[in-house]
Amino acid sequence: MDLVFRKVRLDDAGSLTDVAIDGGKIADIGPNLACRGAKEIEGAGRVLIPGLIESHLHLEKAFVMDRKPNRSGTLMEAIAVSAALKPTFTREDIEARARRVLKTLIGFGSTHVRAHAEFDPAQGFTGFDTVLDLRREYADRITIQVAAFPQEGILKAPGTDAMMVEAMKKGADVVGAIPYNDTSANAHIDWVFKLAKDFDKDLDFHQDFRDDADQMSIEYLARKTIAEKYEGRVSVGHLTALGAAIPARRDEIIALLKDAGISVMCLPATDMHLGGRKDEFNVRRTLTPVRALRDGGVNVCLATNNIRNAFTPYGTGDLLQIAALALPACHLGGADDQLTVLPMLTTNSAKALGLKNYGLAVGKDADVVLLNTQRVADVILDIPDRSVVVKRGRIVAQTERHVDYAF
Ligand SMILES: [Zn+2]
């Protein structure tokens, strides 16, 4: 075997086990495996999880918050600030910042990321092409799925339609979309569905990012998904407006989302920063209703979205920090709720991204993370060091922290 983990914890109910890895795959799982590894790692009871999955992130506009501030803190100004900055980004600049993000993701145990890479007639394909090149270069360290993302709209930004087609020809994995930032949300949805079907690709929407429940296009999107037989192939990020819907309508929409097999990515760091800016008291959390979605049978994920820019002027790229934020923000702190949160960074996200060989089981890809904590239930509470990060059977990052106490 290439690598064997000894005495690791996969779940809190079971006993410690060994995990053997060979040829980039999980070859065997069981107590006291007889095989020997070219490299052996003593788990000493630490938790082993499948790799974290960053299901919604913007690589090419991270780490630019100090170039131009978003003074109002609103989504509108964030989009304006970002649109003004983008044409100034050079290839070298984008590449350096994207590399910094990828490095931090890998160190924090992410083995996959869905990157929404944007383009428009003003900035061209500079950022998008850079992300495509990094996808190839980083393939043995982190799997990058690239969504072709028309941040400035399609119908209202002439020339973007042809760029969307070009982006798919260049090799985008997923068709991205943003109905709320276009002249007609429904026409935008129709347009991207046709493109996705032409290229046989999944869809990922920036959807209904508003504080209020008016002007939602999620119902249209869900019905369109069913009509086009695209169940299980559509994801939506944000969906904050659903949190403002009265419960009866909310629950109708949740039932529709379940029927359409639409996955929802909650992006709490961004959504709480930009949302509720007009509330002068009793400021709302402006988050998609994660608990109601989960209880309604919808596949829910947690993701980072942005790191240190006009949309989210903080963040480290550590998904466990996003999960720790979601515990109070989404009312997921109850002991029974907490157990449902880690899957929102792992198995639920794998389902949303359509990953077929993911998980802690024999024959699956050896994308795993050894955490410096002893109970699965403590993973999000401790935010432990990622002791060993393995991508396709190879160690790609290790962290060891040591505190010298003076007492
Ligand atoms: Zn986004």
C-alpha cells in the first residue's frame, strides 16, 4: 500500500479503524489491517474525514479589499466596486491571488472547489483563462470545477452571450448564471438552460440574493428544471430572499426545490455582511432558511463565496470557520442540528457537484483529511488543525501546532 492510516476515527459510534490507500484510491478499511504501507501514519484516535468541498468560491477576485472600499456595505456597491476594479486586473495579479487562495484551501483540507470564474466585455477572459490554466496545473492537489459566470448579466451586457458560448468551448465544467442581475430573470434562466443543454453541462445560479421575498425567480427556475428534465443537475447559491418569504410560501418553494433536485449553497459570510443594510434596528440575518430546507429534504451546502473583497471583506478560506459561523447564524447549534452540519461541507457538497468517486469507502478516490481532534462531533467546535491532507493518495499538506505552556 502507498499509505496507511492507523487507528483513526470515522464515526463516534464505531471503534478505531485503519484506512489503506493505494494507487490514489481507498483500498481497504478495517481494524488492524494486515497490509503494510510505504508510509504509515499513526492516527492515535484522531478523526479522518473525506476532503472538504468548497462548493462556491470566486478565485480571481479574492484579496482585493484594500484597493477600493465598499463604503455602504451593500450588494449594489459591491458589484459596482468590483466592476470598476476588474479591468485593472492583470494576468499576473489574478494568478498570484488565485494561487494564494488555492494554497490556503489545500492547507485547510479542501480537496475540491467549484470556482465561479467571471468574464464580461470590459475585462475579457483574463480571469477566466487564468482559472482554467490553474485547474490543469493544480489537478493533482485540488480538483477545480470551473463555472462560466456572467457576473454583469447576459442580456443587459451586449457581447456576453457570445462569451458564454466561447467559455463553454474553452472547457468550462458548469454553466453559471445570475438572473437577479439582468433585465429579465426568466429570460436569463431560459438562455442559460439552452446553453447547458447544448453542451450537456450542469447549471449553478447566483439566485435571489435579496433581503425581501418579492421578485424571486426560484419558482420559475425550479419548474424550468423539472420541465427540462434537469433534476439533480442544478445548484443555487445565496437564495436569501427565501428566508424572507412567509412560511406557507417558503414551504411550497422548498417542496418544489426538492422535486426539482436543486441543491442550495448557503453563503453566510457574504450574505450577513451585505444583507440587512437598510434595517436600522432588529437587523435581519438575511440567510437562506437552512434548517427548513434541510428538513424539507433539500440538499444544502455551506460555502465561502468570497475572501477579502467588496462582497466579503474578511475570511481565510477555511470551510470549518464558515461552518462555525453557520452554527449560530443558521440556528444549527443544537446538539442534534450540529451533526447535520459537517455533511454540508462534505457529502452534500459532493452530491451538488456531481462527484461520483467521493467518500470514505473502499474504491473511492483517496481524498481525505486527518483532523487533530478525537470526536467527529467536535470537528466544527474545535476547528482543529488539518494534520494531514491527502489528495488522490498523495500527502499535499501537513499542519502540526504545538503550544508550550509555561505552567
Ligand atoms: Zn458567488
